[in-house]
Amino acid sequence: MKKILFALLALASLVVLVFPVFSSCPYDVNDDGTIDMRDVGIVGQAFGSYPGHSRWNPLADIDNSTKVDMVDVGTVARHFGETC
Ligand SMILES: [Ca+2]
């Protein structure tokens, strides 16, 4: 049982470490190279949603918490103006 738990933790750590490699700019929701009001707007449109909700947009769930909330809005806002 400990080996399985250790393997799951190792896999989770690997996913966290590798994610930035696949997504050079994870806060650029619309993937246009700039984090701006369009990205904030996309997250805002999905605000309060969750999988199955009519406004659900998985791209707006920045922290992958299965809900779009202030954490997601705040995260995109903190990176406002960055380019990638
Ligand atoms: Ca953008």
C-alpha cells in the first residue's frame, strides 16, 4: 500500500514539474501571447461555473480545482500584462 501511495505522490510531483514545459504561459487563457483583459474576461465569463454548468470553460479553471472562482481570476490578474 505504501508503494502505491509513493508512486502516486511521485506521479503527482512529476505532473506539477512537467506542466510548465507543456504550457509556456498557462495564464494566457486565449493563447494569443499576452495576458490581458481578454483573458480576464474569459475567466470572468466562466466565474462561478463547474463541470456540467452552462458557462463551464476548463481553460478558465487555472488551478484545476473544478470550479472557476476568485483564485482563478486573481491568478490571471496577477500575471496581467505579461507576454509569452
Ligand atoms: Ca491572452
